[in-house]
Amino acid sequence: MTEALHVGIAGLGTVGASVVRIIADRKEMLERECGRPITITAVSARDRNRDRGIALSGMRWFDDASALAVSDEIDVFVELIGGEDGVALDSVTKALKAGHHVVTANKALLARHGFDLAKIAEDRGVLLNYEAAVAGGIPVIKPMRESLSANTISRIYGILNGTCNYILTRMEDEGISFEECLADAQRLGFAEADPTFDIGGHDTAHKLSILTSIAFGTRIAPDDVYLEGIANITQADISAARELGYRIKLLGVAQRTESGIEQRVHPTMVPFSSVIAQVAGVLNAVAVETDILGELLFSGPGAGGNATASAVIGDIADIAKSRPGFQHGPVFGTPAKDLKPYKRARMKSHEGGYFIRLTVYDRTGVFAAIARRMADNNISLESIVQHSTSADDQNDNKTVILVTHETTESAVRKAVEGITSDGHLVDKPQVIRIERAG
Ligand code: HSE
């Protein structure tokens, strides 16, 4: 029989434990598919004595992940530690330099150091696989990296954070608070160790920056993502969206424009009838627009131990199936040395529709003043409605909802600044971008 593929796993949290359990449970099936056994030879984690509900017998224990990374007992180093620097970076770098293939689920590490790590992997002729880093269990990296070579991609947009989608879905379905939904996401194991990474959109931005690099052949630019999280989305926004035929999702969007590439993460109104609007709960979805295929949509479980482990094991199986001496494809679809510097499009030039919710004093001339500011900035309105809520009735304030036709970010910012300076607003204005979605 062909020699087993020897795997070392660093990090035995929710995902690591699922990887160990599924490989043990599906040993024969994996061996049949790969033509050789996959054997977990060694593991490393912080606490040796913690009960994880998995059998680790026969696996060598390493206290130090970087020592495991260079061990000659392994062919593949699986990094499930997390974090963009520290042990994760050190161990992955050492594993690649030692000529080991690497599988990682670490989006922060790839967003920050993916370009340098890809250069090392390609120089050493080893694989750096990271399907689990973006959209959990959904196979999206491989299709984008390998199957779409003949296509020119113009836009990618997606729901890339299960925690945010879970929160927004439950807020809409059950009318419950943001905090209650977040606590449940943490309890269910979707949320990051620091959930502000989810809520603030940073996790989505990391994943988006990886997809951007593959889609547009550019170097990863995680700091060039325009970022707004979901913490200020209220029930008032959710119900107004529904009345207008939209649903609010935290989207990551990357798109080619005349002035460069836009990367943006923000709460977004998508048409209620669009496919992406139906993606609920912890599910993720990635839409890819190409010149040949039109729009493709990948959707499925984007977070959680088993879903993420499925992608990690798929990556390990790919390595098991690869043959020594065979030249591996580039890590980001284009050889790292040929990835172009990223050219950022200015957010102020972004073009699209906007939803604007204003809480105003109930007095004469307010509507007219708002309409005047819009006209002064050449913004054409699709609708402007006065909206009554129970909170309005108590305070004698009114809510005004505007939906614009396609305009620019800069015009909307100027109009909203003007409305604010007119002194009619009771509360901060809420502005949510509307995205075209199929
Ligand atoms: N915290 C992430 C999410 C986990 O909620 O989607 C997967 O990256």
C-alpha cells in the first residue's frame, strides 16, 4: 500500500477537535478516496490535560507548535491556532521552510502575511491550502483559484461572517436584541474569541481581502477595506427595510471600477427577492460575477466546528492525492511573484443606491429642507416617506425614510451633512448602502 500521509495538527479547539474526530470516524472512506491512509501523527495545543472528547492515543504530543511544524515525522502541518502573528505565523513559516505542506483555517494570518507565505510555499514547491479560511465549509477557494481561469471576474459579494448573519436573521425573525443574539452565537461556537472581530466586520474584511487577491490577481490588502460593522443596526432599520422590499445583510464586496478596486464591508440592503437575501442564520454565501458565466452563487455553512473541519480535511485529502514531483498550482491562483500591487478605488467615488433613515422634529418645512439638500447634491429620490413608529408617537418625533436612485457616496455624505447642519434631526442619521444582487 502507498505510504500514509502523516499529518501534524496544531490547535485543538472546536475546529481541531472536529478534524481529529472526523478523520478517525471516516478513516476507510478517506483512504479509499485518496489511495493512501491519512494518519494524524502528532498534535499540539496549549493544555494537554483538557478533555476534548477525542482520542489522541498514538499521536505524539508537542507543547510547542513550532517544534511540531518542523518535525520530520509529518508531511503536512495543519495550523488551527488562530491569530495573525505569534505562534501561528512562526509555525506556518517554519513548516513551509522545512518543506512541509500547510493547511490552515486562519484568515487573519493569510490576510496579513499570505503574500509572503505564498512566496515561500511556491519557492519550496509545497502546497499552502486554506479553503476553511473563507466561508467555512463552502468550497469557494478551489473553484475560484482553479476552475475560473478562463473568466474575468468583475465583482464578488458575499455573506462571509456566520455570527453577523445569525444575529441579523434572529433580530429580524424574532425581534430580539442584538446582545441576546450575540450571546447565543458565542455559546454555539461561531463567534471569534473576541466577537468584536465579527461584529465590527474585521473577520469579513480578512476573508474578502483573500478573495479579492484571487479574483483580481492583486496582492492582499486587508488595510484597504472600507469597514462598517453591524452594531448600530436597529429594529427600526430592519422593519423599514422589509417594508421597502429589502433585507439587511453584512456584505463584503470587491469590485473593479474605473479608478481601481473597491473593497468594502458594511451592512447592506439587498432585494428581498434576491438569492442572497434568503441566506439565513449561520450560513454564508459568496457570489462571483464573471464575463463568461454571469453570476455564480456558492452557499452553505460558513462557521462551526464540523463545517470548517470539512474544508480542512478536503485540503488534507488534496495533498494526499497529489504526487511527489508534481508542480503545484499557485497559492492565490496567480504566481505570488506576478500578483500586482493593489490599487484602491476611493470610497467617496462609490456609486449605488442608498437608504437613509432620519429621525426628525415634527415641524413645518422639515420635509422640504430634506428634499432641497438632496436636490442640491443632484441626488434623485426613488421614494421619501414619513414613517410612524411607536417610539415616534411617544416623543412627538417623526421618522423619514429616503431611498435614492444610483448616486455617489460623496453626494450622499454631503447631503446628510447638510441635513444635519439644518438642525432638524433628533438623532444620528442612519445611512445603509443598497447593493444590486441577483
Ligand atoms: N467567526 C466566524 C464567523 C467563524 O462567525 O463566521 C468562521 O470564520
